[in-house]
Amino acid sequence: MSPRKNRRAVSDRPRSGGAWAQRAEEGPDGEWIVRPVAGAAAAKAYRCPGCDQEIPPGVAHVVAWRAGDGGDDRRHWHRPCWQARGRRGPRILRSRNAPRY
């Protein structure tokens, strides 16, 4: 049996998680630079600002920061949370027995 041959990467597609895979996105909250992070490249746990849940190591997600900030204020988001950020309102923390109206 012959060994399996390595396949070449298609040069048109950006690699997931690579520095050149980042893109600018325009949204209702301004312009953002978004970079996908592959699960194999995610080595630390982060807290998603969209759902306030932890993104464990090894889970694919996106890193986003405002255009013009230089990446000093980067945030790690779950992909669905990033896509739904315009539809969600601010999260209101209530006490355990507070009414919900």
C-alpha cells in the first residue's frame, strides 16, 4: 500500500485562523476587524461578551476589535454570539427572586 499524498491548499481560500484571514465588517455598532480562530489554535479559555459564558480551549471562535484601535481591546466571541450581537439587547442581571416584568 502506498502512503497517502499530501494535498495542496487552495491558494484562493484564506486559512482559518491565519493573520491574513482577518476581515473588516461593517455593522450597526461601527466597523470591526474580525479574525476567525480555529479550534486547534485556541489554547486558552475566554469569556464571550455576547452570552457571558466561557469559551473553553479547543473551541473555534472569532476575535473582534474596533477598526482603528490597533487590536488593543480585542474580545473573543462564540461565532453565533458574534452574528447575533445586533439582535440582542444588553444583558440585565436580576436578583434571584426579582420579578421579570
